[in-house]
Amino acid sequence: MAEKSKKTSRQNSSPPEKESEMANITRSYQKGWAYSEVALQFGIAIVLCTLVGSWLDGKFGTGNILMITGVIIGTVAGFIGLLKQLNVLNTKGKDERNKKI
């Protein structure tokens, strides 16, 4: 009878390798999502500044000067945000690696 209960308890418990594998998969998705957010923010900064510049061109009748200025400002702002976010993600990655050691 004791052997039968041992067999059922072994069957019900999940192996530790599967749990760590799932944890690794979850971590990889979280890291991937963080990097995709950075790319999305970069694109949104450029698009929004371009649209504002285009709207201002229509309002003031300045041709395409303000739209081009909006593209440049959006690109610079997006690039600065990109560098900041990647710096944060890089330091988080280093901290996680140092904890494992």
C-alpha cells in the first residue's frame, strides 16, 4: 500500500526541469517585449513629431519646413529615449547575471 501511494505522488508532481524551462521561456518573452517597447516608442516619437510639424505647416502656411523640423526633432528625441531605455535594460541584465554568480 505504501508503494502505491509513492507512485501516485510521483505521477502528480511535475518534474523540476519543466518548471525551470517554463521560467526561462517566460523570462525570454519578458525581455523580448521590453525591447519591442523600445522600438515602438522610437517610432511613435518620430510619427507624432512629424504629424505636429505637418499640422503646424498647414496652420502657418510654411511649406514643409516645420514637418521636416518635426521629423528631425522626433528622430533625436526617439534616439535619446532609445539610448536611455537600452541603458536601463542593459544594467538590469547585468544585475541579473551578477545575482546568478
